Amino acid sequence: MTGTATAPTYETACARIEAIIARLDSGEAGLRETLELCQEGRRLVEFCATELEAVGQGLEELKLDELVARLEAGRSPAAT
Amino acid sequence: MSELGDRPAGIPGSELTGPWPVGDYAARLRARLREFTHVQVFGEVFGFKAGRAKVWFELRDSGGALPCSMWRREWDALGIEELAEGTQVVAAGGCDYYAGSRTSSPAFSFSVTDVRVAGEGDLLAQLERLRRALHAEGLCEPQKRLPRPALPKTIGVVTGETGKARDDVLAGLRRRGWAGRLVWAFAPVQDRHAAPAITRALQDLAACEEVEVVIVARGGGSLADLFAFCDETLCRTVAMLRVPVVSSVGHHTDRTLLDDVAAVACSTPTHAAEAAVPVQRDEAYAALGAAAVRLERQSRRAIVERARALARLSRAPAHHVARHRTRLHQHLRELRASARRGVAEGERAAGERAAALGRKAQAAELGRTRGAARARADAAALGRGGATALERRRRDLDRLAVALAAHDPQQTLERGYALVEDAAGEPVTTVAVAAAQPALTLRLRDGRVRVRPDPAVISEEP
């Protein structure tokens, strides 16, 4: 469960998925552990897919001062 | 002097001294050259080579050239990494000559004992000093220890607004399939205002929490153009930033101090963009899909395999019973078949025996009939034979009776003869026996008479 207790990053999630699959492929996990690992793996796959989606919605180009201004205005930047 | 004994004759008519062994002459030449005054010369460096013991280069200018060499330890002590082509240097030293030998070539060189880089070389020397200082202070390491996100959502880029580097960065990001948020921090990249502007842009980008990685990109240029990226303040600022910086400044042959302190140094802005986004999005999607499939497969397999095992276990007793039932049924069928075969066999054998008995009964009846007939015939024959035999026997008996009567002593007695017997009734046939008997019995036809022999009249007939 390392790397998943706190907010995961894409790379930690990918590493954890690989570790889970390696563990499952080893055939050493019992039924309960297998089901828990699969459940955790599904969550991580969904997380990674969300991360990939987040950088695939369309390139958003901002100038630095625009970003700063919008951050200072406290609202989310919009696409230019 | 070593080969005086083998010295050949000189050239006839020549007024010059000698001939001298060339080794002697080379040694004296070396001694003479070393007597030359040591001086400083300056020129442009070409063909710099560093060997294990020495470094070599040529100093050239429009008027001529001088081959130079320097002991490697003295060169290393200067702290100059390498002399680029054309670098203006001042070299101190004096003439030297390697006399060579039978197996090595002679060589003249200006033996350098000190070097000072001049002109652009001065700039490089300054940079090298600053580089060493930054390394010594450990400022080249912090950026490299920063975690770099594999899939940043927001990337900051510091570059010239009109430069080609901007398009290269976009091309690199497109190649990764990355389409997140890109924050441009445009700054001059080649004048004296460049370094402070770049430093400020980097600080501003790092101040935005959303920015996860920063690219500093600039195309190629002269060393003077790239000097802004060797600014000490800029380098120290980058070393302390919280976000990793990917640098791509100049051509791959140039290495600015920013490249040293940055987390990653790339040869082109396109590569810098790819380094900022290590994940190729399409490939990552495919890998993620494959991982999801494997997870589902493992999950399904874990359940299905165990369910199958349970089903096997639960079916085992029923299978056991069914197997035994089948075996019993089989035995029952075999028993029935065997019984049917036995009965049929018995019936067949009984039939055969009945048939045999019938045949025997018929034969017995036939025998009985024949026996009866034969008995009847035998009885008839016996009857016939009996009568005949009886008659015959009667006749024989009569004949025998006649014969017997003929031999009967009584018949003889009837004819007047007497039978003499002793006291025991045995016939007495001799005189001697009769003489010995005290008394004799005479059997006559009608009875017995006891008599006593008279020894006086007893005599034997001759």
C-alpha cells in the first residue's frame, strides 16, 4: 500500500500498479489479498486515466502575467 | 659520439666539419634550443589534445604557428578544462626539442609552463571558475534531487517570445501527446537585461503552485549570446527553486552554467519539452489499458479458479457415489448376464441331457423290446431245448442207471458172489489181509455173515 496512503501522483500510481500486477502474477496472493489488490489497482487505473485525461483535453496556453492575474483574482484560468 | 668507430667518410670536397652522428647533433640542438630565453607568446589555439602525460596544441596567428606542449600535471593545476578552437591564449615557456631515437620521431615544441586565456578565452576562464565554485558549493545537485512529475498538468516555459525555441517546445509537447496548461514567461535571452529577466521569470513561475516543471529554452548562438545563461545570480536562483528546471540553451556543443545547475540539460528545446513530460500519452493510455485488463483478468481468475476448486470439492462425494453406483450397476448387469448365460447354458445342457436321455430311453425301449423278443425267443428256445435236454438226460440217466446197475456189487451179490469186508467195512481182497483179520464179514445178496478165518486153510493161490 506504499505510495497510496496519501495523495498519489501519476508516477507513484503507475509504480504501484506495476507492483500490484507483479504480486498478482506471482500467484502468491491469497483470495482476500487478490481482491483487495484488484480493487486498489482499479482505483489507481482510474486515477491514472483521469490524470491522462487532464493533459489531453486541449493545450491551454497562458502568459505568466495572465496566470498570475487570474490566480490573484481567485478564479480558475480559462483557455486562451 | 657513440658510433665514432663506424663513422663513414665525409663528402669529398666538402669544407664542413663532420660527419657527426645525428643523435649527437640532435642532443646538442636540444641543448642549444633550451638555452633560448623563455618568453610569453600569444595566439589562437588549434588542435588541443590532452594526453596522459602531456597536452598538445598549436598557437597560430597570421604570421605563423608554434607547436606547444605542456606537462599534464601543470595543465591540470591551471584548472582549465579544455581550450576551444580559436581561443586566444597567452603561453609562457621556452623552446624544447625531443631528439627522438632509432624508433621514435624527433619533435620541436614550445614547452609551455603557464597559460592565460585571453579574449573569449577570458570569458570561458571566468565561467570555468564560476562552474567550479558552483560545483564546490553543491549547487549543481539540489535541482537533480527534485522529484520530476511524469505527467505535469502545468508547465512553465521561459524563452524568447519570437524565437524558434518556442515552436520547438510546442513540437516536443505535441510529440508527447501532451495538451495541458502551458504558461509562457517570455524574456529577453541575449542582452545584458536577459539574465535578470530570466531569473525573475523563473521565480514568478516557481511561485505559482500549479507550475510543476519549468523549461528554459533558447536556440544556438555565440558564447557571448549565451553568457546570460551563465549568470551567477541566475544559476544560484535556479539551484534553489522548488520546481525542476529543464534547460536547453545553445547547441549541444555548448554547455552553460544553467545546464550544470538545472535538473536536466537537453540539447534542443524539443528534447527539453520531451524531458519535461517523460510520459508519452498514447503509450501510457495503452499501457494503462493493458494494466486494467490484467487486473480484471487476475481478479476474475482468482475467483473463478477458486470457485472451480470449490465446485470440484463439492461434486466429489456425489461423483464418488455415482462412480460406485455405476460400478454396482455394471456388476448387476454382469451378474444378470452371467445368470442368463448360466440358465441358458443349463437349459441347453438339460436339453442335451434330455435329448440324450430320450435317445437312451428309446434305445432302452428298443433294447427292452428286443430283449423281450429275445427272451421270448430264448424261452421258446429254452423250452425247446429243455425238452430235448430232459429227454436226452433221461436217456443218459437210464443208460447210466443201467451201467451203474451193471457195476453195482449188489447185482454181483445177486448173482451169488460175496463181498469180504474187515471190521471197518473195508473190502478185503487179499489172503494176507484176510489172514490178519480176527474176523471178517461176508456181504451176501440178502445180508451179512461174520466169519472167522482159519489159519490152517489159508493159502495163497500161485
